[in-house]
Amino acid sequence: MRIVPGFVVREVGGKTFAVATGALAKKFHGMITLAGSGKEIWETLQEDTTEDQIVDRLLAVYDVDRETAARDVSGFVARLREAGLLLD
């Protein structure tokens, strides 16, 4: 899975946002705030990956147990999938 193409990521005032551009902006009206693990998850989803690979990346970056990381990844991925923002 990976993020659909058409997003730009910008940092504004110390916060990171993903904003849809071009044709994607007609489908997705808004922006996604990327904070903490969400930013790591988003960056990992720029390339084809699996939930397990994303969890492994979070474990390498954060002092968190696998169960917590897996729950965070699952929730984030589910929200992206519901919004139609993932390619499988």
C-alpha cells in the first residue's frame, strides 16, 4: 500500500501538513496534520509498504511497544483508507 499521488507536505509554524494538489484536490478538500508518529507513518507510505513495515519503523524511532505501535498504525491507515487516500 502507499499514499495516492498528489499531496505536497509543508511545514508551517512548526506544524507539518499534507495538502492535496491538482486533480486530487477536487476529490479531497482539506489537509492532513502530520504530528509525531503520523509524520513517520506518512513518510513510510510514500513507498509501497505494509503495516508491519510501518510498525517496524515506528519501533526504530520511538520508545514504544509493538502493540501500541500496531494500534496507532492500524488506526491511521484505516482513516486514510476510508478517505480513499491509499493505493493497495
